[in-house]
Amino acid sequence: MAYGEEAKIGQWSLDKLAFLERYLPAYLRATKSALHKYYIDGFAGRGEWVNKRTGQKVAGSAAIALQYAQQFTHLFFVEFDEERAEHLRELIRIHNASHKATVFVGDCNLLLSEVVKRIHPSAPSFVFLDPSSDWIVNSKSDNFFKGFLAILNRRHIA
């Protein structure tokens, strides 16, 4: 999810979160018979944001996913910034999902292949990859697409 200044997000990010809120329950209905299912958020952010127009608190992608934690085998959140990762850990504790969620701190480019190793190879997985523009501009790694392909292919790509 886009980082935004001072944890504030604009309409574009709010629209993406609204889409996630509508789509995730449909995904869970469609996969209800699967023995295992996973959620991966490659750019998890802090989990909660502030609408920069109204000043109201907004659930981020991680907070939305955690509402459905009991329906997933496991949730994986990747966040580059340690402070934001700590917000995620607190959000996970609030949702009583510590046993069902893992926060990886570091570059999503490098960590996606690690996440894929922890996923049952035939299990459906919901992957939310929404890099912010500052991440795209500052990223020096070309491994992002290798990590994404690893998810699609369900195996580690070296």
C-alpha cells in the first residue's frame, strides 16, 4: 500500500482498498473448499492509514486481510520499514492472529521467494502487491519479477 506522507493516503489508495474489501470475501467464498489458503501482502505498510481529505482512520490492506485471518491457513506481510512492521505486529496482536500471521521486514524483491517456500504448492494464495511510487523510484533490485514469478509458478526461482 502506498506510504503517503505522515501515514496519509489519497483517493487512489482508498479506491484500491475498497476494491480489496469487496474482492477478498468473494475470493474466500470461491476457495472455501480448499484445505489450505494463504494471503500475501508484499508491500503491507503500517496496516492503518489516515484519509488525507477527511482525517479519518482507514483500514489498510493488512487490517482488511486480518478481519478474515481465521479463514486463511496463514497470512504473510512484507514491509521494508521496521517502524511500519511494528505497527503490523501490533495489529496482528489486536486481531488475535499471532499464530496465523508472519511479518517479514525487508525488501519485497528479496523476500517473496522466502514467502513462497512456506506455502503449500497446490494451495490457492491471494497475493496483494501494491508498491508505492517511492518504492518503485528507489528500488535498485530487479528481483521483483522473479519473486512474482515464483508465486505464480509455486516454486523458488533462483
